[in-house]
Amino acid sequence: MSSPHRQGNQAYRRAGVDYAVLDAGKRLALNSAMATSSLIGKRGGKALDESRGEPAFVFELGDQTLAFVLEGLGTKSIIARIVAEEGSNRFYAVAYDTVAAIINDLCCVGARPLVVSAYFSTGTPDWFGHAEWYEQLVEGWLSACVDAGCTWGGGESPSLPKLVNNEDIELAGSAIGVIPQGTDPILGQNLSAGDEIVLVGSSGLHANGASLARVVADELEDGYRTSLPSGETLGQALLRPSYLYSDLVDALLDAGLPVTYLSHITGHGFLKLMRPAQEFTYRITELLPVPEILKFLVKQAKMDAYAAYSTFNMGCGFAIYCAEGSGAEIVDIAGRKKLDAIVAGTVEPGERRVMIEPLDIEFGGDELQLSPDR
């Protein structure tokens, strides 16, 4: 018999995304990558293998500890193209989304962003003939770099006929950040039973779930012009820019708060709450409101709560784990950054799982395996 997780995610697999296959591929690559760890020693560096499987890879070079990440937007730029063809240029938003996806992963290990590089690939260079689209794309990328406090170092814009659709652009990039001297990277080494879990709000879809959103739009008579109850169109709601969390992380670390782990809630949704390698139970007793766009997608895709919370961020874009008693101060700092946040739960002894009490949902540890075999 199929597990509830596999049954519940049939809608997402219908969109061409099967995380069981993808995760197996990630583990194979991570295990192979482990064999190269010693090679950095030839340049005077040291790989921190305990960071493998975390959102960013950490390494030492001289007296500095650095973090590196590469991330892509996925298929959300297809939505931007269709909406632009319908008269609403939102390429600013998807460029901002891409940088946010990169930086939000980077800051999970406690790294301060230094440099971001861009990757804009097209099926034909004719795409850049859409001057207004490209201007918005550049403006969005620049704005996100400024908001993250990092330098845009350059990038690559290859033309890849037949590999990339001639009508579309693939957005991705990489970044490097620094762990401040005198501090250790945040890799869950201090995570303990009794720690509090603070959930921080999202703006909506962010950079995950666009493939399923496209399936939903294709099945609607008015497509991306479909009106939501608020009056906003589906296209407008899907292309609301993601939140950047790096400024919040900087503020928490500058304040010396006892942050023990950080998780960017993207693909896999709330399963990402058990991303730490340790055997703990993560009990969630309160939830943030679900954005209208995510409620709409869940309803249209006929997803139950189990599938929804293991697919979308459901209003929670970032999770901060901290020592008992410090969650309230983190919520206060988030509020000053205009981010909704709540002390949502606790870390407990027990098997590796996530328990969402308000929805009577439990995710088992075998449903998220992103670390290499050690």
C-alpha cells in the first residue's frame, strides 16, 4: 500500500516533479562528492563535510570560513513570460525570486552574503530582444542584491537551442558568503531537545511549486487571468516576489541570540523542518495564516492537508530553531523587519519526524533524506 505522502503528492507528480526520484539522485551525487573532499587541501583549504546535505556547502580557507551555494528558480519564469504576453511585465519578481532562493539557502548556515553571480540561459538570444522584459529582469536581480547587501559579481547568459525553449529563460545563480570570524557555521551541532521553533511568514508561492501552479492554470478557463476572492489575478498572486530572510538572520546573529538551526522552507514544505541530521521530533502547535494563493492552489489541485504541507510552504518561508526562552525575542526582531513570525513549536527527544498538531499530521523521517551516507 502506498504511504499517505505518496498518495497525497499525486497532484505534484502530475506536474512532472517526483521528489522520491530527485532525492535519490541528490544522495547519489552527494555520496560521490564526498570522495573529493580532500582535494581542497591542495589549495590550503578544508571541506566541512558535516555541511553536506545542508542548504549551503561550508569550507575553510586560511583563517576564514566560507559558504557556497548554487540554486535555480525552476519553471516560474514560464509563468512570468505568459503573464507578460498577456500585458503584465513581472520579470522583476522572478529575478528577485531567484536571488532570494539563493541567498535564503546561503544564510541557513550562518553565512553573510558576499557575492552573487547570475545564470540566464535561453533557447535563442532573440529572447533578449524583449527589452522591457530584460530591463525588469536586471532591475529585479539588482534590487535583491542590494536588499541582501551583496555584490553582483557577473554571470553567464548562454544560448542553448533545443535544450531551453526558445520562448523562455532559465534563471539560476550562485553565491558565496562568509562566516564571521569567531563564530561557527550553523549546522545543527548545538540543536537540542527543548529548543523552540520559530516560523517566519512567506509572501506566497516563493520559488517552489510553480510546476503545479502551471498545471492548475492550464485547467482554468481564464488561466492566469482568473480572479481570486481578493480581486487579485492568479498571475499577479503567483508572481509576488519572495521574501529575503538574510537581513533577519544577520540581525539575530548580531544580537548574539542562541540560534541552533535554520531551515529554508521550499520544496518538500514542512518536511524541511526535520532537515537536521539528528534524531529529534519536531512538534508544531501553532501555524501562521495560509496566503490566499496557496489556499487556491491546494483547492484546485484537490490536495489534502498532508499533501499541501509536504509540497508548499503554506505561509511559512523560514524556520529558526533557538534555545528555550529566546523565541519571543526572535519574533519581536522579525516584526521589526516587517515579517510575521510565531513561536510555533519545540524540538523533542524521539524519532525523526514532524508533528503538526493543529492539523493532526505526522511526517516520518524516511520521507526526507537529503544527507549523504557517512
